[in-house]
Amino acid sequence: MRITQRDFGIAAVAIVCGWGASALAQQQAVLGPAVWDWNKLAVQKTDVGELRNLVRQPTATLSELEMHITTLNPGLASHPPHQHPNEELVIIDRGTVETLSAGKWERLGPGSVIFNASNSPHALRNVGDTPATYHVINWKTAATPAK
């Protein structure tokens, strides 16, 4: 049996189609309309308080949308100062926190909003006497730096 150029062509198309199907299978579905009921969210205990994960997946306009809600016990920090390429909003729901933003610490209370720019060092700590709860929304787009 002789292998022809046509056979090689068919094999190449089959390989490319297989790779494409594999890549599609690994992609997450695009997030459509969604609602999260506070009373139905799974609560994960952490060393510093509680975490409620909402979503981490692409949307029609974002490579990734990640949202979670953190409850931070009094006197504790969520983590040491750090930075990441994605941008992030933090909305304070309850309690009194201090945030590291633009190189300085600022005290904030309920209703306050923090914008952490791409690759800007930031941190958050609970400086109040009660748990502090805040909502985190961060995203990645085609414009988000790799690092």
C-alpha cells in the first residue's frame, strides 16, 4: 500500500481538528446572567476568617471574572502586601479596614471602594473590633499584562 500526498493531507486535517476539539473542551463556558444568594453561598473557613467564592470564569467581554467575599477577623490581614497583573475592586460591606494603596495606608469603613491597579502593591487589614466583610471583583482582559 502506497501513502499519497492526499493521505498526508487528510491526516494533517484530522490532527488539527483533534487539537481544536481538545482546546475547546478545556475552555470554560462563558458566564451568562447569574445571581448569587448570600444565604446559599458555601462558607470556607480560613486562618483569618471566612471566604465565599462566587465565580472564576470568562464572560462575553472578559478573559476571566473572579469574585469572592472575604470576612476578616479583627486585628488580622488577608495576606502580606502583594501585586498581580489583573485589576481589582474591593467594596467594604462591614467593619473598619486599612488598605495599602499608592504606597500609603488608608482607613476605610462600610460603603468604601478600593481600586487596585494592575501590578500595584496593595494589602488590606481589619483594624476594627468586629469582623470586616468585603467583596472582591477582579478581571482579566486581552490587555492584562502577563506578569
